[in-house]
Amino acid sequence: MENNKTFACAINCMDGRVQDAVKNYMKENYSVDYVDMVTEPGPNKILAENADIAIIENIKKRVDISVNHHGSKVVAIIGHFDCAGNPTEKEEQITHLKKAEETVKSFGFPAEIILLWVDGDWQTVELVS
Ligand SMILES: [Zn+2]
């Protein structure tokens, strides 16, 4: 573990098209050196449904490492255009993001939670809340 580098955490989609956009957004807006990526297909849907306990626990374990071992102070949850894991419109995905936030809050980690939307140009990142 490095002592002088800063981290943030992103519960991101596994989709390769959104990795750079999310990483760059977090590095620019939260002045961190590294972004830990916890990836699943359509993580906003998985966390909103909060039904698959094995996956939820696995996400929690990885966010725990990012927050409590790397010192991440912000955890982003991502939704994006054309998501194969969550093939719904933006509006519904934003509803999922807000429910997902409640699930991640329930983990009880000392970090700010933000919700991000990545557009179809694979560069534009919108802060939902
Ligand atoms: Zn996706």
C-alpha cells in the first residue's frame, strides 16, 4: 500500500467503453491519483434490486478495501447509455442509481456517495447527485 497516493472508488459497469470516462472524471473532480474499479454488468440495477446477496457481499468487500485500506473518501455508482447489463432508458437507470445509493449507504462506510451517468459519446459524464 502506498502512503502518499490518494484513491477514489467507482462501482462501475464492466463495459470497456466507460472505464476511461469514469476514471478521468474521478481524477479530475476529486483530485485523486487512482480510481479503484469495482465492476459488474449494470451495477446500478444489481444494487437497486439488492437481491443477489452473493454479488452484493462481493461488491461490499471490494468497496471495503478501497475505503478502509486505500482511504477512498468518495464512492461513485455508475449508469450508462446502451448498457447490456441494464438495458433500460436513462430515466429508469437514474431511478436505479438512487436505489443503489441506498444499498451502498447501508454498507456503512465513511465515504461520500455520488451517482454518475456516462453518455453515448463515452466521454461525457454527468453528476446525477
Ligand atoms: Zn453497462
